[in-house]
Amino acid sequence: MQRDVRLLRSITNLGAFTRFIYLCANYAGQVLNRDELAKQTGVDTKTILAWLGLLENSNIIFQLQPWYNNMNKRIVKSPKLYFYDTGLLCHLLGIKRISALQKNNAYGFFI
């Protein structure tokens, strides 16, 4: 995955990018807090936005925008983060068996 992503864009801090991917796996199915992700990764928010765009363009993740009747809320509220490939997500989270997946607290976020 890192090799494919590096073909699209040059990433100088590969360690921070790897940490970012693992943190994204922990945010799967949850509301995405970009500022917290930037703080935990040790990079600025603009870099996080660029990396999220890179992962979206390479069809690794997608951001599900919230639905509200009020159009202003749709624009302002944060999206949820999902992975296209749940096998990759399980690998990033260290889940190797189906029984371990079913016992995981985040099991509902995988589907």
C-alpha cells in the first residue's frame, strides 16, 4: 500500500504516514476528528487533509458525509471514515481470525 501511495505522491516522513494509516484504522466507522489525528500523528492538519485525499484517490478509504435535512449542517459536520477493503482493515488492527473479529468491540464498524 505504501508503495502504491508513494507512486501518487512523494511522502517525506514515512514513519508519520505509517502511524497515520494505523490511526485511520482505529477511526474506521467513527466520526473523523482531523485535528486529533494530526496531534496523534505529529503533523499539521493540512498534511492530514492531503493524506486523507491521497488515500481516497487510491481507493483505500472513503469518507461518508453526514445526512441532515439542514444543508448547513451537512457541510459543517464531520464525516465518518471507512475502508473499502475490510481485509486490509483487519490486518492494520492485528485481527487474524474470524473469531477475534467477532469478539472485537469495533465489529459493527467493519460491515
